[in-house]
Amino acid sequence: MTIAFIITSVINTSSHNWTYAQRSAFTPEQRFNQSIGTIESIKRKVPDAHIYFIEGSKLSDEMHTIISGKVTQLVYDYEGDENISAISNSPYKGHGEAKQTLDAIAAIINSEIKYDYIFKLSGRYQLSDTFDYKRFLNKDPTFCQGKDESKSGSYSTVVYSIPWDLIPTWEKALFDFMDYCKRYASTGGANAPFYENMMPRGFDKIYGIHKCGTHGFVAVASNDFFNCS
């Protein structure tokens, strides 16, 4: 069984706020330390996994060296008009995550390693003691869901898994969401397109689980601790 983890990260956040809140209540140093915790939690819970760390900001030489030494590949994802627009300047939180995930998928494909499953874990969140990767090894994409059991509900994108053969469908869902963000912005839309609702709907079927085994501080409020253990 070969598994890859994508970590989407922006350690040095921009001054452009989300539609609903500030970008981050944490300093770059705090976000860096939280991200190291993310990496270490994967190594603890899935020791053989390959880790692709996708960073949407320029790091100091020291941060770059430390992260590079802990992951399979560190991919910089902050230069160029499209990255700046989606990751740094977009008011829609899911816009940058979709772009970073697409670039991570490209890096994985370019590695020429065929993984059985690819997991996406949001930067700064950690796999908790209750995380069991085997719960995510299903023929359909596996997402954590709330009380709403129907397809109309939204799914958490903090951590999820995609089987290798569904990468093309995954890429299409991400591109579709990015296109929606661009169209929405062009019409003066103020509220954020709901990534957690829209992106998973790109798949024909979803395997839903409860209690995904992750935790971490929500970026916009330093006292808001997400716990899905």
C-alpha cells in the first residue's frame, strides 16, 4: 500500500482578508511551528507515507531548510499571477486551497510514483491519536461528514482521501471550483463560494465517515480549537 499526503500551507499570510474574517490570528512563526506539528503527526500515524508540502508563501532560508528535511518534496506555490490571485489575494478561502491542491497533484504525477491513495491534510492541523488511515481506504473518495447523511450536505476538507484512479475526476472538481470563484468575483459576489459543499460534489459517489481523527486551531480565531477526534 503506497500513500501520499498533500499538505496545503500558507505560513506567511497576505494582508487581504477573507470575506468573513481576518486571514490569520497567528504569526508566521506560530504557523510554522503548527505546520511542523502537521508533518510530525503524519510521520507518527502513517510512517511510510510520502509527504508533499505545498507552500503558498516565501519562507525564510531556515524554515525552507527545516521543512525540506522533513518531507518528500517541498513545492513553492506563491509566484505568478494565478498563484497570487488565487492564494494571496482571493477573498474566498477555498480558492487558494483548490489551486494548491492541483499543483500538488501535478507534483505527485511528475514524481512518476503511482500511489494507491492520496490524502489531503490542511496545513497546521494534525492527525490525532484516534486517526486511522484504514478508514479512508475505500473505492470512493472518503470525506468526513456531519449529521447530514445526504449528498446535499457539506463535507469537511480538513482531511480526505482520493483513490489514484479518481485523480482526473478530482482535478476536474478543483478546476470547476476555481472557475466558479473567478466568475463569482467578476459579478461582485461578496459571500464566499462554499468549497466544502461544492468541491466534493464533483464526485459521483462519496464514502462518508464521522470523527475523522484530526484537530488544530482554526486560523481566524486563536481560541477556536477544531477537534474531530
